[in-house]
Amino acid sequence: MNHTTTIRTELLNFMKHNNLNINQLSKVTGLNAGSISTMVNGNRALSVEQLDRITTAMGYSKGYFYEQYIEEYLAQIALNWRRIKPFLYRCAELDKQECIRQVIGLLLDKLMYSSCLFDLAEEFFKDGKYAIAAILYEGVALSEKSQHSERLALCQYRLFMARQGDNQEQNYQAAIEFQPFIDRLDEIDQLEALKDLANTYRSLRRWDKVEIVAQKLEYKAKIQYFSKCKPIRKNKNKQKKLSKPLYVYVAYSYLLRGSVCEEWGEYKQALQHIHAYTDLSWVKETDEESERWKGLFKEWAQVNTYVTKLFSGDASVLPDYVAYIEVNKEEILLSLLNIIEAANRFNFNVDDILCKFNDEVKSLTELKKGVYTQQTTSERFSRLLNELAEYYLLKEMYQKGFEFLITGLKKSSIINNKSCIIKCVGLFERFRKVASFETTETYQNLINEVYENEKKIRATSFSG
């Protein structure tokens, strides 16, 4: 950004135009007259707070001079973290991401600032400012790329989490970029990272990768839980704590592996994994939090037993499964998905179940912006729409079937779920002859949008 005048010149012109002397400007800005005098005379560096007050007094919005401030005050004088940190805070508040990138550019070749930037990134991450935190993590990772440090690995972990969103291709790319860094994390962060990575691969239905990560999680969690001679290494600054009891990571690895076996059609093996996290008699802890998790795993084991038997073709579990859904309405999305998918696979008639949960199905299928933001929920929602479309089309209830198909295609396009898009296309072509003119036209317009979106995604990938 090129400027013909400096901030100091802009200030002098403002004072001249408004006939203000230093004392009068002091009253307008609320700044000390002596401070203003040294600024006007060019003898003192400007703080961001002073800059904001002057900017407001001049009638500009906060941040108006930030690019100039970087060029004139940060790039031209000795770098000072006490001046830089407040500026980065203010940039974050105003979402001035490009300014943050410029400041980080000044610090990249100075490893002494990596620790400061990392700590600030951690603050932003905890506050939910993931986009801002990601910029700082990227800077730290770039400055430490040849260091093979634990901090570099933690930056990559945070970047992986910050990049999770609705776009499945981007989620997958973030996962494979992060995975090689897991072993550089400390023992506690490794368990959290493996859990999060497995959940991402699970939402992407990359079952081969879920199995690999789940096996690693099981191995590392067991070592930490059962080995008395190898305590968890403590962080140098403070002792880290897991977000859940340690045994939960062992049990969760069984749950993940059971899900993989179920998807692969290995139902006997899936039931063995389910039994593994049902029987937690080996767990030593008896505190309230541990007992709560034991109860959760017992509940999950019960419902996953229903699901595994259902996908093996056993419809006798449907009444018990429906009874479970009625008590646990928060599980309605996944449960209906399982039931409709099994119905399509084994030609079950589940009209009575769909009738029972008709209101819930309607509320799920309203495409309201911002309702389905979590990646796992978005993926399951897209699949449910596909399965409902197939169910009704096979029953020759064409209008209803095509409504679900069109809605499913819209949702799948939004989250860039290629497998669901392909299924929608296959379903439509299979039943094209019975589609109305309006349905065909709507479908074709959506396909054109999908094509254009794909071109944009490819262009963005190549330019990045």
C-alpha cells in the first residue's frame, strides 16, 4: 500500500485545517499534551492506543492508518514486542488479517519471537478466533520449519483444528498434512490429536485411515494407562491435563475400530470391539467423572449393538432401536440414517418409523443456514437425504423422492461431499424417466452450479 503522506503529516494537516493547537488536540483526543508534542515533532514512536485516539479524532474508523503504521513505526524502528503485541490484539479485534500477516513477515527471520507469537496464537485459539490464530501458527511453523520442535508440531495440530469446516476436501487435506507431526507432540497432546484426527477421518468415511489412527491411539493410550514405570512427561511450564479420563482414550479406540468393522461388513469382529468397551472392569478410577464415562460407553455399546445387527440384516432389533431414539432425540439424525440405509440395503419397510418421526425428519431437512456446521453432522445429514431419496424413489413415491434428492444435492454441494454428489447423480439418472420437467430443470441447474463450484475449488487449489 503506497502513501503520499505520513501519519505525522496527516495529523499536522488536520490540525492546520481545523485550527487546532497541541493543547486543543489534547482535549479532543484525551492524550497528554506533552505526548502529542513529541509525536508532532517526530521525536516519539506512536503506540496503537494513541493512533486509535488520533484516528477517531480525525473522523476516520479505527484501523484506517494501520498499514501506514506498520511501514512507518514497526518496520522502520527496532522491533519491540511490547509495542507489537497490543497492535496484534487490536488487529485481531478489527479482523485486520492482512496487517497481522505483514507484522509476522517482519518477525519471521527472528526466532526469538516464535515463543511470543505462539503464546499469543494460543490465546486467540482458546478465544475461538481460529482464523487469526491460524495466521500466527503458520508464521511460527514457517520460522521453525527446520527445527523439528514440539512447538512446530503443536502449531500444525492447532492449524489442523482451525482448518476444520464444512468442505470435506479441505478437511482431508488438513488431516494428511498434520498426521506426520503427531509423534513430535508430547504424550498428552498425542492422545488428543489422535482422537481428533480419527474423528475427522471418520466424518470423511476414510475407514482405512480411521483403523490406522485408532490402532495407534489404542497402543499409546494403553502404554500410558497400564505402565507404572513410564509416567506422562510433564510440560516444562505447567502440567498438562487430558480433557477426559485416560482410560477413555483406550475405550474410544475400541469404539472407533468397531465402527470400522461395521462399515467393512465384519460384524462378528465389530461385536467383539463393542464388548471390549462394554466391559470396563479393568478401569481403576471410581470418581464421578469416570463413572459418567463408563455409563456413556455402556449406552453407546447398547445402541451400536442394535446398529451392527441391523446392518447384518437382523430387523428384529428395530423396535428396541426405535425405543432408544424416542428417549434420546439428540441421536435422531444418526439413528434415522442407520435405519433408512439398512432399509434400502435389505428392503425393509420402515414407513411406520418414518411416520412416527415425521416432524423430526421435516425439521432436519430444512436447509437453514448455520444449522449444520459441524463436519460430522453435515456429512450425516447429506447421507440421510440421499438415503431418504432412494427409499421413496424405490417405493415409487417419486415426488417425495425427488424432493429429498434435490435437497441432498444442494447440501452435498455446499460441503463438497463428492461421494454424496455422485450418488445423487446416479439416483437421478436411474429415475430420470419419471422426473417432471420442473424437477429435471432444477436438477440440471444444480449440476451446473456443482460444476462451477468445482472449477473454483480447483483454481483456488492451484493458486495456493
